[in-house]
Amino acid sequence: RFPRIIASYHTAKRKGHREHVLAQEWDMVIVDEAHHMRNRRTLLWQLGSQLRKKYILLLTATPVQNDLEELFNLVSLLDPGLLGTERGFLRQFVDRRDRMLPRNVDDLHRLLGEVMVRNRRATIGFQFTRRIARTDRVALSPAEQEFYRSVSGFVWQHLRQKGEGGQGLSRMAL
């Protein structure tokens, strides 16, 4: 019903939404923070692989952490089969002694060049502004100090309960 939809992938993969997302044919899917889709065993990767789409654009500023299987998984979302099967990819492009080391690097770069554009800051002339970190101490009023102690005590109490097998609140809630 809408020409564009912006949604978090956490919402899209959730039961009740997932079925609707997968039922739709998409012209273009753009995924920001695509490095979160690097593990093919996750619901998120599976959603990405099952989408009916003409085009998909994966964006990330987070480098793949030298794990070639993760690279294979991301490329498989873009162009399934480009790198062959996982077993064939591992045999052809991954060192048997160290799974972080690529083999046949020129061939791998050639294949990756079909689906990947990599921009480095130096390439595009981007420079961060100079960052100056400092700690500013703020004196709390007696009421603020009491509130801080009260909240801290509440958190520690419930963390201990959770750790002792109790029904304490989740770390996320705390």
C-alpha cells in the first residue's frame, strides 16, 4: 500500500510481521548495519535470504572481522551462488590451517568486485573532526545523591538475586 517502507529488521523478522514481509515482492531492499546479517544460522540472515526482491543493497561501515565464512554469508545474500557452495568456497578460498587466512586472493577479489564496493576514508577524502574526550565532575545535591544510591542499590540487589538463581529482573531491564 505504500511506495516506501522503513522498518527495523528486528521488527521485520518478528513472528506476525515476518510472514507479511516474505509475502511481498520488493523492488529494492536496503539494509543498513548489514554486518548483523553475517551469520547464516540466525533468523535475520534467513529472512534476508528468503526475501523476494529484485535488488538488495547491504551497507555497513563495520569491517568483516577476517572471518571468511561471514564474508561468504553476506555475499550469498547479494548473489547466491557467486562464490559457489560453502564447502567449495572453503576449499578454494580459505586456508586449511587458519580459517581467517584467504587463499587465491586475486580470484576472490575479482569475484567480490562483482558485488562489493569498498570505500575507505582515504579514498573518499573523509576525515573525522578532532575528538577531545574529557570527564566533567558534577557535584550532586543531597537529594540527587540519595536518588543515585537508591537506584544503584536497587540494581545491585536484583542482579544478585538473578545470579543466585532467583527471579531477579533481567539485565536489560535493569
